[in-house]
Amino acid sequence: MKVLVVFALALAYASAGVPIEPRAVPIEPREVPIQPRAVPIIPRAVPIQPRLLPAVSSIEGRITNGQAAAEGQFPYQVGLSFASSSGSWWCGGSIIGNEWVLTAAHCTSGASAVTIYYDATVRTSPKLSHTVSSSNFIQHASYNSVVLRNDISLIKTPYVTYTSNIKNVPLPEVSSSYSTYAGQTAIASGYGKISDAATSVANHLNYMDATVITNTVCQGTYGSLIITSGVICIETVKSISTCNGDSGGPLVLASNGVLIGVTSFVSSAGCESNSPAGFTRTTYYRDWIKTNSGI
């Protein structure tokens, strides 16, 4: 799979007319004064959507080296079990309204149905669940799996009554300008793998705290073809990161609980590689969300 992703990215760069620097002669952009848009930053690492990481024996799991969530700590978190004619996979999502869940396009892509697990601190014991067909998916029309562009989807659900453990996460207000959030602490949660090498994994909702980094810093790892204004990145340290099973889950600002990202990709080198983790930037798609959901 990594080979396919690398090949696909190479084709994307070639078709875009982007010169690929020889690895034997690395060029530090800051040493050569050029217009940033004239020569895009060439990536040092290849991103991969967590859903596409090597499969483990179970779809259960947690964020690598994360902390166990307490009952009701993340009432907006849902688990998403997708089904298709070719198999099934697990993702996360965020409740943004009584009838709406926000997740990643690479989670809904190819699925025929999804079962939504609400209030599931223990993933296999949700307090409520609903199954809906793909006719209830609103996947971004311009989603591009090669360069991971527009990785965002909405799921229309049956009406859900809020409780202390089931409620929506606030979205950023619609605005003409937003903070980059760089330097601020954010919280990611989900049911992803406990480690890259895991063969048997936990069945508990977990979370991690991380610092948001600038897109310029993130481009130093993944390049400017991947890291665009629609992406937000966090730094990962001590092998703590989002991973397989966390796709589509929330990234919220620690200071006010506002949803600022949707889990999108990690490095193909692994979730414990300490490379930045990437998310779909919610503020960039605020108008799209409002247009398609009314929220």
C-alpha cells in the first residue's frame, strides 16, 4: 500500500509539473530566496490515511500510547462501523447536530452503510446505535484520495435526543477570517490502534493532547501539495498519535472545546514515527458544512 501511495503521489507531482529535487542534493528553501508558490516544498515523508494502514486482528483499538477516556468525557464522539461489498472498517466521527455526524471522506468512500455508536466509552457497549445507508452520506464532491484533498463527509442520522453523554461539539462560528491555532493545545480522541505493531488491542475510547503547528512547518514533512489551507497539523511526540481506527474523529481546541479538525492522515512510516498528524481544517469547510447540513 505504501508503494501505491508513493507512486500515486509521484504521478500527482508529475502531472502538476512539480520538479522533484534529487535526493542526493537537498535544497533548503530558506537558503534560496524564491517566491513560495514558484517551487512547492517537496515532501520528506509520505502521508497515509489511517484507514489504509495495515490491518490488525480486530477493528477495536485506541490512539497510540494515549490516555483512557472517562465515561462521558467526550459526549460528541461516535464510533462508525462501515460496511461494503468488499469488507468493513472502523472510523470515528463527531456529533454536530441532532441529525448530523461529521467524519472523513476516506471513511465514507466505498461504503454501502454505517452503524453509528453513541456514548460508547467501551466501543462494543454503546448506549445507542443507528444504522443508515450510503444515501445518507454527503461526501465532498471534490474529495481526492491521491493528494488527500477535501477529506470531509457528513452523515444524516435519525434524530438523536441529547443527554449528558450524547451531545454536539460546537463548530467555529462562520467567519471571513480565522486563527491558525498554531501553538495552541488540541485534543484528539478515537478508537484507533494502540501501537503500530499491535495484534491485539484495547476496546476503549482514548485521547491525546497535542500542539497545533503551522502549515509551513507541516509542509516541511509532507510538502505543499498535501498541506494546503484546508489542512491543520499537530506535532506528535513520544510516539503518541492518531492511528488506524481514528480516521474521521474529532480534534477540538482544549481552551473552548470547539471542533477544529477531522482526523485525516498520518505518516506512512507509522503512527509512532513522531511525524506530524494531519486533519481536515474545519474552519476551511465551515461554509460547506452550513450549506449541506444547515448547521
